[in-house]
Amino acid sequence: MATCNMNMMEKLLAFIREDDPSACRHWFEDIQPVDCVDGVLTLFIDEPVRLKYLERCCSEHFNKAARSSFKGVETVRFVDEHKPGARLVEHETTSGGFTHSGFEEDMLLSPNHTFDNFVVGPDNRLAHAASVAVSKKPALAYNPLFIHGGVGLGKTHLLQAICRTSIENHPSLRIYYTSCNGFMTQFLDAVQEGSLSSFRHRFRSYDLLVIDDIHDLSKRGPSQEEFFHTFNSLYQAGRQIVLSSDAPPNDIPDLEERLISRFNCGLVANIERPCYETRVAIIRSKARIRNLTLPDDVASYIAAKIDSNIREIEGAITKLEGLSLINNSPLNLALAKKAIGEGSRVGGENQLNIQGIIEAITSYFDLKLADLLSKRRNKSIALPRQIGMYLARKHTRFSLEEIGGYFGGRDHTTVMHAVRTIDQRRSSDARLDKDLIRLEEVLIGNEIETASHLV
Ligand code: ADP
Ligand code: MG
């Protein structure tokens, strides 16, 4: 057996850092080498979520690093028992498909989504406090817990932190996290395979069921029906249910009344867009997680420039990190201005402006601007208006409220309804899809033209 020491780990991590910096996580430093037998290097990590993440997402990086760094080593395996020759942790399932650590095989949580990494501010305080309370006392604090808020504001982060902390606090709890689409797919598969009773048995045996993006349930008749029964069965048995959505229960279009009233019967907590101070704190925290030294003026600059959602803030940090690596220069204000200053695009998406979208719609459908923004509901006007709102939502960073404002002072539920309608119709209506593709070409073409004038 080859001897293992921490130098080995340093070498391995140095290789990964060099090979693909974005794959590195600060907690990789907690990994300990156990032994190296027959070309297999065994590494120990004392945390089920991290172990699973390593197995699912990092094996290739570690294998490559080990092969390149040590002669005779072919693969790396991860274990959670610190014994030489420890069993391969393939998570032999115990009865009911559960692993010894209380959660299921197909459930992947991000190791970064912990309460420790979640920055609390006035905008998310209630949702955070309720999440912590639920993970301390599942089913006794708030049931159901329903968290709603815009895109990229931390809903998934909180839901996953609840799972992770509940596993730590209550190792025997049966926990399952999935997206609403995941639930619906599994349901439809079960219907097709004729295995509905085992699907029901499984979903009704969880102690903590966490379903992300429950607004996707709208209009899905049979799935909604199934979810309703799953919900009732868990609720009546005193099990904890946690849900997230992009809108409060009453504003989810096409949701049955009986589900709305169930969602409202526990705690409904909103996450608002983060204020400036919260954004600065989040930027600092993200930099710390990535081992980046970010001067205060850079953090303030990013926070001032990006006020919509945290995913974009992360995109800006990634872009900045990349620029600093390419240019071999420190992360400073000049670089930040280059990365996210005027005329640059964060996240690489085509950020169009709403005015341009409105112009493209009126000219494409040959409409008067006054009609497009009016209260008229004739189909020939209402459809182009919905398309405009859909494109604005897809290609700009404006909130539902703001988009509603641009399109003749409509409220956010109207915009949300428009976005969903077009999104759903697009897949089944070839003509609409063609119109959208043409409009997107026009818009993106204009944008490239404008950008080339700026350079
Ligand atoms: P949502 O599910 O609401 O669309 P996510 O939970 O996926 O948003 O959050 C987007 C990103 O922003 C994630 O990487 C998450 O870790 C981060 N994030 C969101 N809110 C916070 C916060 N308060 N503190 C730290 N990171 C956050
Ligand atoms: Mg999410």
C-alpha cells in the first residue's frame, strides 16, 4: 500500500486549480487521503452532501489530477469512512430505497447551498428564519412552508439548505428534494409504466418533502390532482412540506382553489430583491467561497451596477475572475469596470432594451404604439402585446412589474400570465414559434449593430 499524506492532497488540488479553477471549492481542503491500493486512490470526506457532489460532479477532475500527478494511480474513489480499505461508498440502499444518510440516490444538493453561505438581509429575513426553524423542528414549526420570490433570489438555496441541515439534525428522517418538473416526470413515468402504486407509496412515505418551483404545476391537470393527494396524505400524517414558487399561491395562474388554500395554510414567506447592503454582503461572501480577494471598492461597484438578481451578481464575479486570469492582473476597480461597465453584458445573454422590443413588435405586426399599450383586448393586439412581454421577460433583466409598466401599466400577474401563455403555446403552435424566431433575429441583429457602434 502506498503511503498517503497531505502533500498528496495539495498536489492534487494544485493540479485541479490549474486545470479548471471553476471546478474548485474551498471545502476541497477538508478532503483527506486514506490509501492508495491497486491504482485506486481513496479519499475521505465526512459529509454526505459533499461526498455525493464529489461522486457526481467531480470524479473526472480528480481522476485526471490523480493520473497526471501520481504514477500508477488510475482512479480516485470517495468514501465517508476513515479506514484504510474502507468500503466503497456506493450507498447501498437500505429498505425503501433510502441510503444510510437519510436521502435518496437521485437527490443531488449543491454543497454551497448551506445556511452558513446564505446572507441574511431585510429582504429575505423571514424566509430564512422560517427555513432554519423548519430544519430544526420539521412539521412542528411551519407546515407547509411556502417561499416565493423572483428568479435568482435564493429560493433553491434555502430549500436545499433546509434539506441539508435537516439531514444533519435528524439523520433518520426520510427526505426528498425535487423540482416540480421532476415530480411531474416521475408521475407520468409511473403512469406509463403502470407503477403508480409504488410512486404513491414512495411520495407518501417522506418525512420531509421539498418541491422547488411549484408554479410549474399550473395547467397540468392530472399532475395537479396527484400532487393534491400527495400533499394531503403527507400533511394529514404530520409530515413537513416545503414549496417554492415565483409567485404567491393566489397569483399562480390556473392553480386549483383547493391547492391555493392548502398552500396558504402554513407560512407564506416572500423573498424580495436584495437591497444594496445585502448585495455587497453577498458579493463578499461569494468571493470568500471562491477564495478571491475582492477589494471593497470592487464589491461596492458590482453591487451598484447589478441590482436585479444574485445569479447575475455571480455571473459578474465569474467574468471578473476570468478576466483577471486571462490578463494576469489583480481584481481591481479598473478590471471590474471593464467586465461590467457600460456596454458590456453580464452573463453573456443578449440584454435587449424594452423600447427596442416594443418598436420591433409594432413594426412586425404593423400596430400603432398607442394600440399596443392600450387596454384593448382584441386578439390582433393582445397577442402581439403578450409576445412583447414574453420577449422582454426572456431577454431583459426587468422585473414583471417593470415590464408591466412599459406595456401600458399592467400588473405583474398579467405579465406572468402572458409569459406562460406564450411559452406554452410556442411548443405547439408552429406559426407562433416562427414569428418569435424572426422577432428574436431582428432584435438580436439590431443589438449587435448598436454594440458595434459602441466599440
Ligand atoms: P432561485 O431559486 O430563487 O431562482 P437560487 O437559489 O438558485 O435562486 O439563487 C441563485 C444564486 O444566488 C445561487 O447561487 C445562490 O447561492 C445565490 N444566492 C441567492 N440568495 C443568496 C443569499 N441571500 N446569500 C448568498 N447567496 C445567495
Ligand atoms: Mg430555483
